[in-house]
Amino acid sequence: MPSDTTSPFTGQSYKSAPTEVLCYTLAAAFVLGVNAEIKGLLPGGIGAPLESALRWLPGFFLALTVLAFHRPWEGVTRSLLFLVLLAAILQSCLLSRSPERSTIEFVREMPGYLCVLAILAGTIDEDRYWTSLAAGLTAFCLLSLFVIVVAPEHAWMNYEWGRSQWRLRGIAPQAVSFAMVAGAATLVTAALFLIRRRAVWLLLAAINFGAFYLAGSRGPWLGLLPMLVILVSFFMARPFPLGRAVVFVAFGLGFPVAIAALYGVLHLASVDQLSDLATRLGPGRSSTLVERALIWDVGRQDIASHPWTGVGYKLGIQVDHYLSDADGYYPSLHAFFLAYWQNSGAFAALSLAAITFGTYGVNAFRCATEAEPGYALLRLGIMGYVFGCALFDAPFQLAVVLLLGLSAFGFTFRPR
């Protein structure tokens, strides 16, 4: 008989430590598969097939595990909005400009969607979910930091914003992709420290924040910094009902309203208005906002042409389709909710907004009314982080990991 082992991460007792390690390993494989670009690190004959295997195998294994052990259909009545989102994405694949490409992207990310269905249906153990997700995100950051040592030419990217700036991308395709994952890793591990009060989570949060800082990306700060302030505020206000009420009004209601207002101002403004604003920011950095203004305008034209069906899941936009003086293809609309609308139609965007804003509101209310809100604090943080990142980026891959991404649980891994 194996002896009990106490996990340093959760404080729970397990019959077998290797099964816990297995779950963390699978979580890391899933996060790597969704986000990593490793073929440049290894010889072509090894790197490309390994990257393909990482992108597909953990996800399909994960999907089978969720279906077998978590039976997401058991609580399907609590998941109607999410089923609307799935139906909207599926129809956008079938009616896509490129049905084959959209369908392949959807199939690759389907394991994540199955997982969020299981979460919404209430069939997932949150202790295991958050621990494994944190392990996968942290492994991504640690491996990226390790790449600095073994392959610095792959780890860093040089950006020209009026001056040269080197930014860490690690094993992600772009520095901004790495920053969003590292920011999520920082937020999840910091929140787990507040919830579980174990020093190992504070250490991991510090490491993840260091990786996030090296990425030098501005957009994810809009999600990470406000949410760290909000989580700490709710945590400090726990013993004081009046304090929790004040934090709820200021942040639980104020933050999503402010994000929605900013979203409206940015994405309803014309190209000329945003270009005028960009010129006031000075040379170099203003070019990003000008580029965003252009692609948002093209995205709005796509939405006007296909408001209900979208142009196709994960297709992005083609600038030369609308503008005679520009050519090229942008794989991302750089605006989360707008991108879902442009890709998969109005029902996809509205259901996604209802799920995320509803989740934020419900968990903010729990944090305001319960002295020990537990994982409500972490769910609140994740939703708020996605809101902040959504202003200037369309983190499809981030959404799969955070909203949808889940490690494989079940088999023999059972807490006592």
C-alpha cells in the first residue's frame, strides 16, 4: 500500500504522489500545445512533428477524459449560453470563406470548449482544476525562461517603436502571446496564494511576474494590474462587511462598466479619430494604435456584411478585401469580443459577453457577501484579466487556456 503524501500546493493528502505529478504534466502539455512554437528550437525533422503532436494529442486525450469522467451533459441546463456560443461557432465553420481551415481550428480547440462546458455544468473539481492550470501556465513560463539560456536567439524578439526594444517571447509565437500567458500565470498563482496561504504560490507568482515583465507588452497590463489590485482589495476587506460592499461598488461594478465604456469608445471611433489620438502619443508607440484603428475598421465592415453568421471561425481579416491602397492579411482583429462577432456572428459575441460579464458579476457579488469567498476570488480575477486583455488583443489561445483550458483529471487521481 502506498503511503499518503501531502501536496505542497494544495495541502491535501493523496494516496499517490505520481498521479498528482501526472496531472500537472498533462496540464503543461495542454498549455504548451495551445500556445507554443518550438520547431525553431529543434532540428526541422524533429521540431515540426513534435510541435504538431503537442498541438493535437494532449487536446484529444483531454477531450476523451472530460467526456468519460466529467459527463458535462449532466448539468447542461446551466450551460445554455455556452451551447449558443458553440452552435454559433459551428455554423460559422460551415459557412466560412474557408470551411476547411475554420473547421480544423475549431476541432483543435474543441477539448477546451468541452472543458468549459464541464465547468459550467458543475462537474469539475476546482481544487484540481486550478492547481493543474496553474502548473501548466507556470511550466510555460519556466520553459520560456530556460530558453533564454539555451537558445537566446529564439527567446527574444526585436521590436522597432522609434527605438529598438528586445522583448521576451520564450516559446510563444510572439511576445504579446507570451505576455498574455505569463500574465495569466501571475494572476492565477497570486490568487492561489491569497486563497490557500501557502508560500510556494507566492514564489511561483514572483517568477511568473518576472517572465511577464520581460515580455515588455503593454496590452496585458490592462488586465493584470487592475485585477491584482481588485483581488488584494477584496482579500483585505474580508473581515469587514462594509469594506466588502465598498470594494464591490468600486470594483465589482465599476471595473466592468469602465471596460465596457472603453471598449465602446475605442471600437466605435473612426479611423481618423483614432489616428488623431495616436499622433498625440508621440512617434513610435502611436503606430500600434493607428494599425489597430485600421484593422478594427475593416473588422466592422466584415461585421456589417455578415452580422449573423460571421466570416468564419479564426479566419482573421484580409485588408486588401476592402482597401485598395493596402494589402496583406491580419490573423487577428486585436479585440476579443469584436473578433468573435466578426468570426462567428452576433450570437457568438453576445453569448460570450454574457458568460464572461455574468461570471464576473456573480463572483464579485460572492466576494462582497462572503467572508471566505474561496475560488470565487480566482474566477473573478480570470474574467477581469480577459476583459483587460480584450481591449487591444483577441486572445483566442488565451481564452482557450483560461476560459476553456483544463488539465486531464479523473483516472486514478482522487483526493481523499
